[in-house]
Amino acid sequence: MKYDATHVSEAEEFPVTMTLELSEKCNLRCPFCHLSVFEPEKPNQISLEQFEEHFAPAMARIKSLTLHYKFEPLTCRDFVPIFRRISEFDIETYFSTNGILLTEKARDVIVGNLTYLTVSVTGFTPESYKKQMGYDGLEKVRKNLRALNALKKERGTRYPILRISTVGKLDALDELKSAVDFADEFDAEEGVQLTFFRAMDESMESERPVHDPEFFTATTNEALAYAESRKVKLFLQSGDLEANRKETEELGHKYCRIPWNGMTIQPDGDVFPCPVAHTSVGNAYEQPIEEIWSGERLAHFRDRVNNPDDMNEECRTCHHCRVGSVVRTETTDLSYKDSFLRLKRKDENVRRAG
Ligand SMILES: C[S@@+](CC[C@H](N)C(=O)[O-])C[C@H]1O[C@@H](n2cnc3c(N)ncnc32)[C@H](O)[C@@H]1O
Ligand code: SF4
Ligand code: SF4
């Protein structure tokens, strides 16, 4: 779509969606993840008191809330009481987890209350899971999902609606049909999502689908047919490579309206126009959310989202899973970047020790 200046003024009155990252920690270090290569300056998390004072009032006005982006929401110390409070509001809620910390207390508070839950699994045998996720945890995830489903059945609810997410790196694609079987086994209504793989350093570079588009296309087509035969949904985040190339040709990303619809807030209160942006537009602990939403800093950012002649740096190289161009190196190979998603690249010594 061509740049059209009329779009820049069409913001909602208040954010419709909010991404509120509860914690900046993770219990795992999946080798493919940004966390194995980048780190936050300080891993903050939201307390129940902070949630109550700064975010609870907004819950009555938004329509949907996401509780993760780049870390593990279940590592938040106050996850259970915060989520219990969120459940008092009539909003759609969602988060993604590795599923290891889906404890009895967490299951108790989310079953019947959380709308969507994504469980991320790459590697569907104990050995391949350990290789991909860096931890021997597949049996634990299976056990937690069995317990979650048993509680859903006991409470007579379909919530949380489950989805299995698996990373679209070339060396994991041969297990895509196993991902479909896994989703089927655990009644994942939303089936399987294959994520848009981004290489975090040189060691992962060769696993980008652009290096073997024929294999990517053949394997995903076969898995799509298999999923259809099993009546399981299979969604490719990037779309097929050719369609993605066409859709992103002009801007480098798909036409994006995210900063007109919602905002992203980190545990230190910093507010961003979208999960990817590193340009802070205010702080929710220092300023009311509505003021930040209608403020000049966000307006200036919006003005440069879809404008090819004057584009925000983060939009130009957008890595957002649903928006970026699969075929451009700038959006899928991050090995040249010193920072990513507001995280700093660890120095070599820290990486070797960690
Ligand atoms: C960063 S995690 C955060 C939430 C939670 N910890 C989890 O794993 O679901 C969000 C999603 O990003 C995916 N992911 C991690 N590293 C990736 C990469 N390099 N390329 C594509 N997807 C990736 C994960 O598999 C997960 O589904
Ligand atoms: S993908 Fe999720 S579980 Fe794995 S290290 Fe990253 S944040 Fe943690
Ligand atoms: S960085 Fe990506 S997701 Fe964020 S506003 Fe720009 S294009 Fe949209």
C-alpha cells in the first residue's frame, strides 16, 4: 500500500490493545532466542502494587491485553495475584510461555479466565527439544498441558484456547508434522504457528529459510496438507516466502497500524509505540497513559511508520514477527546489530560463561 498521510491522524481515543510485559526474565535460554545473545540492562518486573496503581484503571478501557513479548511472563513473582485482578475486567487476554512454569497455582488462575495461551515448543522428541530449547523439559511441558486440559474439562471451559508455537528455522522444519500431532494431542484449538525465524548471531545465520526456499516451501506445503487432513490449523507467520516478498517489497514491512491501535509498556513504566520500537514515547509511572497516547512523541513516531521517504529506523528494519520481510537480510539476520528490542548484545565473555 502507498503512503497516505490521512492514516497518521486516525488514532483511537485510548489504546484498544495493550502489551504489558510483566517480567524481563526467563527460566530458559533457548539457543535460538534473543536472550541467549542479548540482555536487558536490569531485569525488572511488575509488582501487584504497581499494577494496581498504574495499570488497573486502564483495564476498564482497553479491549485486549498481551502479557509477554520478549521474556517469560510466568517468571513474574506476582503473576498469580496480578492475573486474578486482570480477570475482574471484561477483556481478551493473551500470553505466550514455554510452559515449564505452568504450576498448579498458575493453572488455577488462568483456566476459565485467560482467553488465549500459546505454548512454545521447538523439538518434539526429548532429544530434539533439548537440542533446540537447551533444556530437557519436554516431559514437564506435556505433564503441565495434561493437567491444564484436565482442569479445563473439570471446569467445563474452553479457555484458555491453546496454540502451539514452533520456530521456523530450517533445522527444525522436519518436525513440523510432529508439531501438528502435538497440537492435536493437546486439543490446541488454534493449532500450530510457525514463527518467522530471525538469526541472532552468525551461528544461526544458515538456518534462515531464505537459504533454502525450495525446502521451506516443500516442507511447509506437505505439513499444511497433513494438518488439513488432521483438522488442525497450521499458520505460517511469514506467509509463504513469495507472498511475503510481494507484500513487503515497497516498505520493507507490511503496512502497519500497530501504533494507532495500542501501546507496549515495559516493567519500568517506559511506553513504546509497538513491541519492536526502541523510541520511548513516555513513562506510565510519571504521566497518565491518555496523555502519552495523544502526545507529540507518539504522533511523531506514527508519522514515520509507513512513509518510505522518512521512516523510523525500527520500521525500516522491522523484525516484528507479523510484519517484517522474510527475504531481507536486515529483518531476519541480526548478527550485525549491537542491540535488539531494547536489549544490549552481551559481550563475548558473558556469552561464553552464560
Ligand atoms: C521470545 S518468546 C517470549 C514468550 C515465552 N518465553 C515463549 O517462549 O513463548 C516469544 C516467541 O518467540 C519465539 N522465538 C524466540 N526466538 C526466536 C527467533 N530467533 N526467531 C523466531 N521466533 C523466535 C519463541 O519460540 C516464542 O514462541
Ligand atoms: S524463547 Fe521464550 S522460553 Fe525461550 S529463552 Fe526466549 S523468552 Fe525464554
Ligand atoms: S517497528 Fe514494525 S511493528 Fe513497530 S510500528 Fe514500525 S513497522 Fe509497525
